[in-house]
Amino acid sequence: MKLVIFDWGRTLYDPETGSLFPETLQTLDYLKSKGYMLAIVALATAGASKIKERLAIIKEEKLVPYFVSVKFDVKNKDKMYSDTLSEFKILPNETVIVDDRVIRGIMWGNANGCKTIWVQNGKFSNELPDDKTGVPSHTIRSIKELWTIL
């Protein structure tokens, strides 16, 4: 695996508390030290102001150096995934998608040949995989569990 693509909300950042999950920085440090390229691909359905807010948080939390790419859009997450792989000339089988929603990141990753890791925690934890989404490669409760997978 070369590239790990994270969702933002409820994967790295907890919108309910307005802060990073306690294990976020430690996990990003670990993955970066292992040589993985890291990226964020996430929807911001509330619009452009939400995108600006998220980018400001990433800057304030000093997360910018961790990521080779940060993409937010209001509606087309699938295109952002494709664009990220193309941008870095990474194949799907060299990519890990980490997301809290099976109907978005996990479904795209499974359909495109990526390794998928579902963070089954929080608001969407009852949104279970089905025939359409496919089963994730791994299911975890916290991104710190990535240490034992990657």
C-alpha cells in the first residue's frame, strides 16, 4: 500500500465535539513514519463556508504537512477519489480508503479495487454494508487500530 485516503468528519475529526479525535495526530505520525502518502477526500454538503472552515481547522491543527492532498467538495466524492489516484499515479490496489460511511468511501473503494477500512463509530455506525456497498476489508472502531492493519 502506498496511499491512505481518509474521510474527514467522524474519521479524523469529531464534529460533535469540534475537535480532532484523541488518536488522530498519533496515528498520522505513525503512518507518515511508515512511508505512506496520506490524503483527505471528504464531502462538505453544507457548502463553501464549510469547506473554508475545514481547511482552517486543518491549518490551525498543524495537519497540513501530513497530507499530500486535501480535497473537499459539496457533492462529488467519487470524482475526488479518482482525481487523487490520478494526480499521484497510484493504482487502486495500492490505496486504502478509511471512511465512517459504507455508502460513500467504502462503496467506492470496494467497487474500484482498493483496500477499505470502515470506522464503525458514531452517527453512521448502524449504516451497515450490503450487496451494493460491499463488505469492507476491515472494520475498526478507532483509527488507532490502523497500526495493526497497515
